[in-house]
Amino acid sequence: MLDALPFRTALQPYSAWFSLITMILLTLTNGFYVFKPSDWNVSDFLVAYITIPIFLVLYLGHKVYFRTPWCIPVAEIDIWSGKEQADAEELEYVIHVPTTWYGKIWAWIA
């Protein structure tokens, strides 16, 4: 089903979970140095952790204000609307297929 999509990311969904866990760890340990009693500084603490309450206020405020659902089941997510139009537009462009080994490597990277 998903193989029909033109773009897929390698190692999904594991790379998405890895990225999420890594970003959570980085966010929580960003200002860990301020918890040393000799280095405690309120301004450093606020600078390191102000993004967490800002994110929560913006995210939860958006959910409440626009009354969007808190969770959408995966089975209800529509990935097919507009696919015919996207496929038709894709056919309008010439897709360059690399023939050299370095061209194939560059196409894989890019």
C-alpha cells in the first residue's frame, strides 16, 4: 500500500522514533549543568528550559482553540487524497536517471 507512494524515508518508522527520543533527551538535558549547586542561576535555567512551556502553551492552546482531535487513529489518516493530481503533475517533468556510478550515488544522497 505505501509502496505506491513516490517518496518514502528509509528505516521508517524506526528512524522517526529514534529522532523523537533523541530530541526529547537533548531537550531535557540541554541545561543540566545549571543543576549543580555551585552553578545554579535562574537566568541560565530559564534560557535552557523556556522552550518546553512555550511549546506546551502553543500546542495545547492550538488544540483547544481550534478544537482539533487530540489523537487520530492511523487507519483514519488519508494519504490518498490528491494522489492522482500529484501523479499527473509528476509525469509532466522529465526524471533524470543517472547512468554513472557517481551520479547514482549523488542521486541516492540528494
